Amino acid sequence: MRSIDYDQGTDLELAQLARAGDETAFAEIVRRYSPRVFRFAGKFFRQRSVVEEVAQEVFMKAFTQLDSYEGRGSMEGWLTRITTNTCLNMLRSTKRRPELTVSDLTEDETSWMENRLAGAADESFKSSEKRLVAADLADRVLEKLSPDDRLVLTLVDGEDASIKEVADMTGWSESKVKVQAFRARRRMRQAVERLWGQ
């Protein structure tokens, strides 16, 4: 393993080299998985600076916890669990945001909601611009939910993770994941209905 081609090395080889103090090996882990960590953290936080802060924290934790990576599961899964926990902890440490009101919405978002309320058909979603507005509105409603609700909806509905995968990432039981997802979807519907009622 002395003359390893870093970009061809397995995750386990890189982890072993990084544990032994090889900075280049750890830099290769960061290069491979930072796009995934950034994308995942971006589902929870809108500001680029916060996403960067999360990524830094994730890789700092990964570096200090390399001894716990034994190569049984994928490095990507291991880092996703660290990212999930880091995002959840950051969400919990920030103050609960106030409810979203119509005055908080952009003109595009308000227009989209009015069209939706007027019974706009599914054709309104066909243009990518309108899909982006709808996605942004969903993100803004998600921001108002509790960290646990936001996490479970992002993983189950946003990432299409299975109940078992979410349980593995969060340390929750599968039944807790199911109940949390059910309640979170209901709370999100209620938040949207409150907006519509305004």
C-alpha cells in the first residue's frame, strides 16, 4: 500500500492510510465525497456559508472518527450518517423560526399559490421555472418545521431513503421513523393549508 494511486484506492485503503497520518489519502476522501455532503447539507440549509460550515464540520468529525470506519458499509453511507447528525444538531441549535406568512413569499411564490388555489391543473408544473418556484416554496415551508420533521421528510421524500436507511442514519427505530414521517407530512400539509387560508 506504500505506492498507492490515491484516486484508484478503495475507501478502506484510504481510511487506513489517513488513520496512519497520510493527509493525501484523507484529501482524496474529501474530493470523492464532498459533492455528496454539500448536496445533502444543501437540502437543509439555503445559505452557502452554512452549507460550507456543515461540510467542514462533517469532514472534521470524519477525520477524528476514522477509527470507527471499518469498511463494512460504504464510506458514502458512513459520511451520510455523519452529515445527517451534523445537520440535525445544527437545526436543533438554531432558534425555532416563526410561522411562514404570505407576506414572506416572493411574488412568484404568491402567484404560484394563487394559481394552485384557483384550481390550476398539473400543466402549471410542466415548465421548469414553475417547478423551481414550487420546490422553493416547499423548502420554505420545510424550514418552518421542527428539525426532526424536516430531517425525516428530506430523507424519506426528498432522498427516497427507505425507512430502514433512515433508521440506520438517525439511530431511531423503524417504527419511530414511520410515525415521524406520517406526523411530519401532516404538519407540512397543515402549514401549507394555513398559508392558503391567509
